[in-house]
Amino acid sequence: MQGTILPERWERIIELVENQGRASVEEIAQTLGVSRPTVRRDLTSIQRRGLIRRLRGGAERSEVARPAITLADSRRVNPVEKELIGRVAAGLVRPGDCVMLDGGFTTYQVARHLPVGDLTVVTNSLDVAQAIATRKDVSLVVLGGLLLVESGATSGPTTESQIAELAADKAILGANAFSPEDGLFADMQLVAEVKKAMIRSCSEIIVVADASKLGKSALYRAAPLDAIGTLVTDDRADEAALEEIRQAGVKVVVASRSEDLTNLPLTPS
């Protein structure tokens, strides 16, 4: 399943179910303009992949995170929220900081909106590197290693050993899933190990995750909740889950579409 591009109709069904928590066959059929038998067949196929949980007459959100998708696919899932989260998280970076960024569309948005200043950025993501490669105020360190083509990020022992030689102020990490009980998850062991290495090498850990990633788990645990300093998410997140995360000592920053972003540090054009 890794890297598989789901049919567009399935993507729309999954998005509808995830956004609402659950949806009926009738509701899905009306929203997508297809027959109820078609919806039932789709729900059965999607459930086999662990992406939703089938109910009598409909489906509900799965508690297991979706399998890996490519960065290109990720750009199509909640892009507005991910850019807003990226802008807000970038505002937590201060001039002079050394920041580690791993791969993913949300961390790519962080890179795009990093404030003007004397920054050092360490990344294993080609997309993050490309976003800031021409900035004269940023010293860029690109980590080598095995390139994961689907995500455009390096991983493996070479990447991890290079990270171990460095010390940074902040790590800003994406999430395949983030659980109030169990912390940060990744969908691949190689990805989880890079996150672990960055956490060990940084003083402050910031996780960026849109609401669809919260309250879920994935196969590989990257960090317990008490290793995370700050979570930046969007205003669709379940407030009960956010309060549970706060009670665990994690600072929660909620990026809202209605939020006034004029006070964020300036970013280059």
C-alpha cells in the first residue's frame, strides 16, 4: 500500500468521514452523486485497507492512521490548514536559531514561511531544501542517506549518524499520527528513526499536525508525549483531545483561519 494513490472518489469519501467522524451511505451517495450500491462497495474496499471503520448503514473514522502517501498526494489533503499551521509554526523560530526540519508538506510550509534572520536549517527533505536554497540569510545543511522517492526525504543509518553529530535549538517535525495517549507516530520505521535522531539532537521539539492526524496511531512510535514541547494544529481539532495533550504538559498552538497573522515575523518574498 505504501505510495499507492487512492481513487479520487475514495479520497472524497475518506475526507467526508474523517471531517465529520462518521457518515451514512445515503449522505455519501448524495454528496458524491453516486448510487448507494456503489458507496457500499467503496466502503468495503476502503475498510479492507484500514482507512475507515464500516458501520451498519455507513462508516466512521478509523483510529489507525492512513498509510503513507506521496508529498504530491499530501498537497491535496487539507492544504489550507497545512499552510496556516506552517506559517504559525515558522513564527516560533527566532533569529539565530538552528532548526531541524524533516519531510512532509506541513514542514515544507514551515520552511516557506521561516522568518528573516540569521538561521541555520538542517533537513533531510529535498522539498524543504529547495524552499530555502536561495535565501542568503539561511545556512542550509542537507542530510545525505537513502532517498525515499515517495516522500523526497533521506533516511537510514547515514542520515541518523549525521544528525547525531549536530546540536540544534529546535526540531519541527511532521506527523503521520499524534495520540494524546502515546505521542508521535510515523508510518515507516526509517522515518520514525530519523525523527528520533532529530529529537535527541535538539533542545526544543515542535510537532506540526493538522486535525486529521490527531487521536490516531500508526505502526511506528517516534516519540512519547512527554518528549514533545509544542503541538501546532488547526482549529478543526477536537478540543477534548487538545485538553488531554495540554494536561500532559505539551503547549498547544491552534492556527485558525480567522487568526490575525499580521504580527508574525516577516518572511521573504
